Amino acid sequence: MKKLYTFTFLFISGLISSQITSCFNATPVCANGSLISNTTGIAEEGSLLCLGATPNPKWYIFKSGLSGAIDLQLSQGDNSPSYNNQDVDFIMWGPFDHLPDCTSELSFINGSLPSNNVLDCSYSPSSTEYVNVANAPSGKFYVIMSTNFSNLSGSILVQQTNQGQVGAGSLICDYVIIDDQPSDRTFNVNGATSFSVTTLNASSYRWEMSIDGTNWTPLNDGGTMPGISGAFTNTLNLTNVPSTYDGYYFRVSASNAGDSVYSKISQLNSTLSQSNFDNELFSVYYDIYSDAIVIQNNDETHAKFSYKLYDLNGRVVATGEIDSQIKNLSTSNYQSGVYLLEVFNKGKRLIKKIIKN
């Protein structure tokens, strides 16, 4: 195995954080002799650490049980039972106290010395690589990414070569794994939609919602606009969804007695926001001085357009026509908050979110 680490690079390269997202569905490795299908036709993650290229990345994650040395052998191929006739390379990150967020916690310095949580990396023409953790503390998580330069279908055999030896650590699989992440969803105003995950080892769930993707509110069953059910299960159901939920974010925390992990963040989008108008056709903004929504119609044909204004609960609070270049819609009688303005004509529509101060 060829190591490409050089200490002189540490002082001339800066730390960058990867924007990798595919490791959310990393395959758990918790037993000796795990056989995992490789990937083909998958876009690479770019040049990472000692790897000049990362074609067909495959992600794994394992947790240490007994503390001690963990020596893994990765081999790739289609020649059962050896699986060792296709080139494989890898990077390993760790240790982590929890299942890491792969968009922010896997670090690397491109083309130079690994940073704080990259433990091993190898780039060689061999079909077998050796992954080494010299002294893995108990209960820590490690992430591995391997490659498939041949772009040929096959399998990756993961074996712990020092299993049972004096001073050897072990692999366990008692942690929560989210196999299928929630996906972005669309909804019709006052319609229904749902978010769902599939997990391993999870015994409880709690869904959360956010307006900005940063500040989160735990959800409870009940309500009418929207109606919420499944807030404590793997499937969140929303009914009678108001238009103001357009753009809201959702995630779930899956837990067991000793471990908890958040899913990826998914977004809810109204079908109204899938505009088939040119966004430059209208300029819409809230004027704090006149306490009005200003709609500027830039349509050169001078066509008439209709509009509806929805409040936070999805109720229509105003309707009318836009029959001039500039329309001022007074909001002096409306409370501060979020509103949605829908403009439509002959089957085409545009929706804008308005914040009244």
C-alpha cells in the first residue's frame, strides 16, 4: 500500500470542508466478511487528499466495539470468492463520537497532508487495500470511501484481518442507521403530502420543521391547517397544507436507547411556486412606508392578470385584478406576518412570498 502523506505540505495548504452528500446513505459494516456491491456510472467527488480522482465512490461506516487495533482489508472484483481483480483505493475519516454529518464533518486538504479527522488514505494499482486504525476507542464511528476505476460491476469484500487477536478491537452495529432519506415534496394548497424514512435499530422518532433551515421546531400530532400525524413515527403526514408552508424545511431525529441521528433536510414546495411565468414579468415587494404590496406589471402586451393574497393559514384575504402597470394593494388592515401573493392568467401562475413588518 502506497501512502502519500507529506508533512511539508501542512504549512502551505489550508483546510477546506468537503460538500459531499452521498455518504448520508453509507453502508454499515459491522461483521467480518461483509460483501458489498460496488458502484458504476456514479459521478466522482473530485480530487480528495491522496486520490487524484474518485470515480464511482462507495461509502461505508463502522463503529468500534471493543477498543483496540482494527485492521481491515478491502478487495474489489467479480471473481468470487476472492473479489480481487479490480483496482480499489480509499480514504478513511474518524474517529467521531456520533454518526457524522457528511456535509460538514468530513475534512480534507486537497493533495496534501490529511487534516484533523482523516486517518488513512491510499492510492495504488492494487485490487486489495489495507485500512488501519491503530487504537480505536470503544464506541467511535469511522467513515470510509472507496473507488472503482474500472467502472465494472463487482463487489467489495471487507474483512477484519486481526479479528480475535490480542489487542484487537471489534466492530458493532448497535447504532441507528437511516437507510432511505426523506425527499423533497410538493403539495397543492389545502392538499396533503408526507415525508418518510426507513431505518435500522431506531426505536423512536421526532419530526421537526423550520422556516429557514436553521431554527427548528419539534412537531406534534394534531392541528387543522395543516393537520399533522405521524410526528413520532418514521412517516410524517400533513393534510390541509396552507400555501404559506411553501419553502418550509423538515427533518427527523431517529433514536434508540443509546444513539440518535438526524436525517437529511427536505423541503416542501407548493405546486403554485412552480411558476410558468417569466419571473421578470412582475416586480413584487412590500413597501413599509405606504403599508402596501406593490405589484409592477412589466408585460408589454398590457394584459390583465388576476391575483389572490393568502394569509399564514392559507385563507384568501384579498382578490382582484391587475389592470395597470403598477398596483398598490393596501395591507393596513392585515396583521404582520407572512403572506403569499398568487398572480395568474389563462392557466399560468406566479407566486411570491411577502413579509409584512
